Amino acid sequence: MSTDATTPARAPEPDAPPRPSWWRGRSELLVAALVLGIAGFIAVQTAAIPVPTGTEPPGPRFFPTLVAIFMGAVGLALAVQVALRPARPAQAAEQAPGADAAETGEDAPVRIDWRCLGVVVATMAVFIAILQPVGWLLSAALLFFGIAYALGSRRLLFDAVLSLTFSSLIQLAFVAGLGLNLPAGILGGIF
């Protein structure tokens, strides 16, 4: 009588899942770094603005300084938000066959709305092209209207009136409040 003392063959161990990287889902940190870089560039360039003696406050450095501070705060806030809550979870949930991504906790892939992006880019390009000849009032109204339309608003009359009102208020703020003239364009003789 012989006994076979062989052990049953073990099944190969599945490969351990790759260790998740801290950077996974945090690619927006590049955007935060870009915003902080622009804020730093604005701050350096603002410091280099020559200020004539006898200039009364707020002076030529005031608004660029506010922009640099605001952009720096936004860049830091974005960096903190992305670091604390990445766009996609680091661990992959086991997805059962036929299970929906919402049921398993996985994020659905991000889709880009190319139509919306195209309308926004086209509106910005038209705004840049017509700003000098048409003037701020009408070109900014067209910009605001085009972006509202791209983002899904379909109340055309309301959006047109609101866009014209908003661009007019900005025009008044610059002219009356700051003493700066925005391009007048074809309405130069009227206003």
C-alpha cells in the first residue's frame, strides 16, 4: 500500500492590483499650477509698472494687483479641492457583468460637449474681431449672448436684453467709475 503524498496543485495567485498612484484623478492640478503661474507673472509685471511721482491712489498698480491676488486665491483653492477630492476614485470598484457604472461607484468617462465648446470659441473670436470697429457695448453684448446660448439658454429676447444691459453697466462702470474709455466703435458719436 503506497500513499501518494502529493499536494494538490495550487491555482496561480491573481496578480495584485497595481498600487494606485496619488496623481490618479488629480490632473486638474496642472490647471491650478497654470493659474498660479499666470498670477505670479501678473504680480511680477505689476511690480514693474512705472508709477509717476505724485500719482494719486489707487494708481496704475491697483487693479492688476487685485487680479493677481484673485487668481492666486483661485489657483490655491483649486489645488486644495483637487488634492482633497480627486476627479476619479483611486480604487477601482469591481464591476459585475451588466452593472451600471452608477451602481458600482465608478465615475463615467468625461464627455466633452464639442458643440458648446465650438460656439464659445467662435463667439470669443467674433468678439475679438469686432471689438474695435463695432465697440464695446455691442460686441460685449454679443459675447454674453453667445456664451449664454452655448450654455443652453434658449430665451433669446431675455438673453439679448440682459446681455445689452450687462455690457452697458460695465461700460458705465469703466467710464464713470474709473474714468477709462472702452472702445466706442460705431456708437462713438452717440455716447
